[in-house]
Amino acid sequence: VLLHFSADWCGPCAAVRRVAGQVIDRLEGTPVPPVEVELDIDEYPALARELGVMSLPTTFVLDRDRVERFRVSGVPTAPDLEGALTPLTRTPDSKS
């Protein structure tokens, strides 16, 4: 899961949407394609606190067990996101 916290009033959050969309599109044909979830921090403040979100935008990559594998505050780069997501797009029994 590619999870990012945003808000309507957050300018850089639009850049995260673009970068995330590009990466999700590139990984679309993989055995286990990532799912993008965007949450408005104003609607989910308790979850944001629980996850330690201190600023916007904040982006997470979570594995199948919802374990945090990557986190970045600010706008992530496409190579960083793709690098974090790619190992999770393989089937559990795949070695490549």
C-alpha cells in the first residue's frame, strides 16, 4: 500500500499525487500491483497521530502485513517510491 496523508490546503500534496500516480502506473502490470490510499489529515487526525505524522505531505509504503517499509515527509522522488514498492509487488513465493 502506498499511503499518503494530505489536505486540501497543502500545496506540495498535489506533487505527491503526481509522483505517486506515475509510480503506481509503472507498477500496474506487476504480480501484486500496489494500491494507493490518500487520507485527508483533517478527516483522520487520530490515525495521523498514531502513525507519527508531523507534517504534510507524509507518505508511507506498507507491506502486506501493514508493516511500515518506507516513510518520507515532503515530496518523495519517483525512484525512491518505486524502489520501496518494487520488492512488494512480487508474489510472496517469488525470488526475483
